[in-house]
Amino acid sequence: MSDSGTRQLGLRLAFGLVLLWTAGNTYAQKPASGGSTVPDAMKNIHWLSHAFGVGTIMELSKKQTRTDDTTFRFGIECSKPGFVGTSSKLGLLNSLTDATYSSIKENAGNQKALNPDLLEQISYKYFVHDTIISIVITHSRNYYRSEGTMFFTVLHFDHKNQQLLSNDKIFEVFALNKSAVLNAFAEQCIWPDESQQPLFEHLWFENLCRSDLNLLKMYLDDRHHVHIIYPLAENGIEDEIVLK
């Protein structure tokens, strides 16, 4: 393909990605049952009450295989949660998740072609416990023949009382003992060798124990297992562990 043809293909690709992103962020409202509202682009809505639902507001996937190495696929892939209904906190929840997806939006709008050295992926999952929903967003960047990165965003929301919950409140609601959870984490999150050195960043854990529990990213899955997200000691990249 000629250089001009390549440029035209790249521009069409970037334009298409922008259109997908725009469609996924257009909150054109239409009425739903119970007086709540649903964005036209929303898919797979799970209504937790007549006033609050969660679903996929945007999906985007554009991946290619490197011509010089077919074992590596590059591109962009993401699914983005959206929150709907009559809750007064919908705007806040949607803006908090928008911040996590800003890099995908920037890449879709600014790149003339996909970066052949990068696969960027963002996905989400959520867990419901009574009136509390925990949203976990995972953002990974996998680089060709280089170290990748991973970052998590965790939000806890009480849809009945329309409140974002702090970690202190999560410990209280689920009757978790702070000392027991942190001790279990420190004992289990170690290198699987004779050294038994901690996998996590020491200063982060020290600050977490002494002063600010909200430095901790945690959630409970469907089986009520506690997941702890932590920065790796060697490079600060985030990882997670399920406490036994």
C-alpha cells in the first residue's frame, strides 16, 4: 500500500474510533418504567432498583496482528460501564468512570493509526451485595517486548441511600476487622520462595496501616472473598490477591 493510502486508512480508522466513543458517551435519554431514564446506547442493563441500573454504555474493539510477529496483537479494546435511573448521584458516578477511560478517548481521537507496540484494554465488572454495588475497572497496557502496566479503579456505591462508600464504611457494612484483613494480606502477599519478602510496596502498606485506610483498593466478590489491590514493590504496577 502507498504512503497516501496508509494515511487515508489511518484517518478513517481514527475517525471510526471517535464515532464509536462519541456514540458510547451520548446520554440521549428516553423514559423507562418507574420514571427512570435510559441512555439510547446502553446495553445489558441490570436494574438493582426502580431508580438505579448499571450496564455497558460503550464497547470498542480494534485489534490487529503485527506483520513481523504474529504472536502479538495490538490496538484498543474496552467496555465502559454506565449508570442510569433517577439517582441524584448518576452524574458523579459517570464522571468518575469517565476519568479512567480518558486515555482511550485520547488515543481514539488523536492517533492516525494504531500503535503497533501497544495493546490497551479497559474492562469492568461489578458485584452486588444487598444495596451495595462494587464496580471494579481494570486498565492494562501491554507493550511489545516490554513490561506492561496495570491499574485498577474501585468504587463502592449504596444505591438505596445514594452514597459513595469509603473503605471505613465497607469494613463496617461487611463486618470486616481491619487488623485481621491487613495481617492476612501481609502474610499471604509474599514471594513464593525461601525469602518470603513482601510483594507489595512497603511505604504504601505502612501509610495504609498508620493513617489512611482509603489508600486501599478492595472489594468482595460473589462468594464474599476479599480482593486486595496493591502496588508491586519492584515497580509500583498494581496487582491483586484474593485472601484465603
